[in-house]
Amino acid sequence: MKTLRLILGDQLSQSISSLKGHNPDTDIILMCEAWNEATYVKHHKKKIAFLFSAMRHFSEGLKNKGFNVEYTALDASDNAGSFSVEVKRMLSKYNFDQIVVTHPGEYRVLEELQSLEDELNIPVEIREDDRFLCTPSEFVSWAKDRKQLRMEYFYREMRKKYSVLMDDDAPAGGQWNYDAENRKPPKEGLDVPAPYIGTVDDITQEVISLVSKRFDTHFGDIEPFYFAVTRADALQVLDQFIAQRLPHFGDYQDAMIEGEPWMYHSHISFYLNCGLLLPLECVQAAETAYQQGKVPLNAVEGFIRQIIGWREYVRGIYWLKMPEYADQNFFEAQRPLPDFYWTANTKMNCVRQCVLETKKNAYAHHIQRLMVLGNFALLAGIDPKHVNEWFLIVYADAYEWVELPNVSGMILFADGGYLASKPYAAGGSYINKMSDYCKNCSYKVTEKNGPDACPFNYLYWDFLDRNREKLSGNHRIGMMYKTFERMGEDKQKTIRDDSQEFFSKVDNDILV
């Protein structure tokens, strides 16, 4: 049976399900740099360059192994602009009996693929994406009859399923979760290792030139370029993390230091999410390092939880709740995204640092995303659609399946608590504890009100005040409402007045 096998840009694994059963005598692999995929939101320049270079390298690897690959570069004269039209063009050139593709990562792409069968009158087989460790149907079964879907319980089931960090039926060390040990603030003298710096070969340089020319209006810096763009190099990133960063990852995974965007994090989400690395091999590499006594349990458990716990969990939520999940707006937030999310032109040093690093690297670690950039968006009541689009645009590891549940569920509480048990709102004291940003800020984190006060301080209480009707019954934050009541009417009015003055400046593009 002659088969057209479509490989999407985030499916760069030679073990991908769509390649299984491949017949080199009859089958053709189709890969294309689709204009509409690069522009349906205006992705960060570095993100586009990373994926196009990785795709080209992956295509060359397939050809070297004897696969018959048809690859359409973005600037090819016959580029049709979308993978659907590229499929049609291939069908006009060759007679295929079927199309095979692995299940896509985004709902809109799934809809497009599902429409091809009727439109083209040819069977389209959409295969399970077996790079993930929990299928959507398995997640549906786990979620059935549960009033709340808490990641911790899902994570424990995944640990058992794959026998990861287990002593027979018990968790290694006697605890499932060592998160309480993983919240150390930064300290003086931390020796953070340099991040992986990839080699810019001819293929990557050609892509950088292409993206610089064709996507010049997109956000972000394309150079310096340092991503791994092959599986071999992605494995080097993993090895470097295990050896150099994982031993301290647990302790300082929540810490933020000005001028240190990479900290002790793994930086492998880029490669996991496009297929150059596989989740179980990353988990097993970390577990082996623990078993060899090279890394402490709190570090390896925290890292593994991110992969087989959180990553699989948010994907399960996405496919369980789409497409309705994309429209969730529990707080009815309507404020536009402030311009400083693009320009970094703000006196709030924490926000400024995180935006600048995002612009440069197409990366920020999870606490920068959650407790600085996301926290401000939550407190300010920014429309979830604007926040989701921004996060999808600016990060090289962002695809809707992972971005949307993290933003709408974790960051903005836009689903009303389906994913998270409480809003992750915080004042300036949290940022001051977990970073050194406040010492170089125009505002004073120790002041609670007035023009010099850290805006996070009064915006936190204003957020609770504005959303009292929806949040006062939440047992995890009920104590904060009692604290707010004890402040008295004068203090409460000052909080409201400071917040309104701040929002007036934001809404009128006045520097804040």
C-alpha cells in the first residue's frame, strides 16, 4: 500500500508512530515549513529558526537512513503555505493509497487533519503519539468520576506504571514528593554552570538568514543562537544537565537571579516538545544518576515530577477539555496586555528582567513565568486570550497543548479551579524572597502603599478584594480575607486607590 507519511514540525523522532511500517520502496515522507504554522501567531524569531533548523536536520537524517523524503522549505518557489495544501500537491504528483500521520499536539491541527479525509477522498490514519506516557483515553479513564483533578495523584499513578523511583510498591525514600525541600531562595556565591551553546552550522545559518528576512516584524532576538538542532546534540544537553545542574536543581528550582536566566534548570523542554528527546529516556537518565549517588533524591524527584507528572497531566487536561477550555475566563478579566510585555519598558525590575530574558532567549524558567509574568497578569486582570497568545508566541517550547493549561489553569485560574486548587497570586515579598530583583528596582518592596511601593503589594490585595465573591469560599485562601478585614476601611481604601491609579497609568501607556 503506497503511503504518504506526514511529519509535523514537532514530531522530530525517528521512532514516531507515523514512520512505523514504512516501506522505502513505495512510501514518501512529507515535511514542510508551512507559512501559516509560523504566522498563525507571530512566533518568536528564535523559536521559528530553532524548529526550521531542527526540521531540516531531521529530514537529512531520514534521507541518510534511506527514507524517501519530500521536504518543502519556506522559500521554495512551490511552497503552498500550509501542510494541508502541501498534502494536496503531493497527491497531484503521486498516487497514494492512504495518508498516515501521528496525532498532532494542537486541537486546531487535529481538526485540519480530520477534514482531509473527506476533502481529498483518501483514507487518513491518525496514529497515537506514543512519545507521551499517558494516552488521552487513559487520562479520561483516570479523570472519570473525579470532582477535582489533582496532579499529585496522577503523578503517583505514573510513577507506579513506569516503576520510576519506586522501592517495590513504595516511593523511594518513603515520600512521593520532596517539593518542600525545593524552595530555597538564592544565596550569594552560587556557581551556576554555563548553558549549552550549540554550533551554528551551514543549515542553521541559512535558516537564521531566512527567518531574519521573512519574519523581521516578529518579537525576539534571533542571535545569539545556541539551541541544539539534532538529536545527538539534544542528548548532549541532557547529559550536561544531569552532570552539572541536576545536583542543585532541587534546591534552587524556584530561585531567580538577575543576569542568570538559565539557573539550574534542564532546558530540555525545547527538545522534548519537538521530539528530539523522549520523556522516558530523560527520566531514566536522571534516575540512574540518583541510583549512582550522583544527585540527591529531592533534585531527581522534582525533575521527574515535571516530566511524568506535570507534563503528562497538562496534556491530559488539554485533550480532555478542548475546545471549550480555550474560552475559560473565570474572573471575567478584560484588560489588554500591557505594552511592556513586549518592550520591557517598566520600572518593575522583576518584570523587566523576565521580559528582556524572554526576548533574548525565547526562554524563562517556570517561576519567572508563573510568579512574575503570570502573577502580574493575574493580579492585573488581563484577558486570558491575550496572555495565552503572548506565552504561545514568546517561548520556544510553547505549543498549545502545554501552554494553554499552564496559563489558563495554573497561572490565571481562568478555569475556576479545575486544574489548580487556588490562584497562584503573590505580593512583592515572594519575589523578594526568591530573587535578587528587588534590590535594583525603582520601587521599594518593603513599602505597601504609595507611589514608591512595589505594585505587587497592593495589587495582590486588590485582586482578592475584586474577586471576593468568587474566592472567599476557597479554603486555601480564606485566611487572607480575614487578614484583609483586619486592615480596616482606611487601609482597604488606600489599596483600592493605589491600584486604580496604577491601572489608569497602565491603561494609558504611562510608565509604571
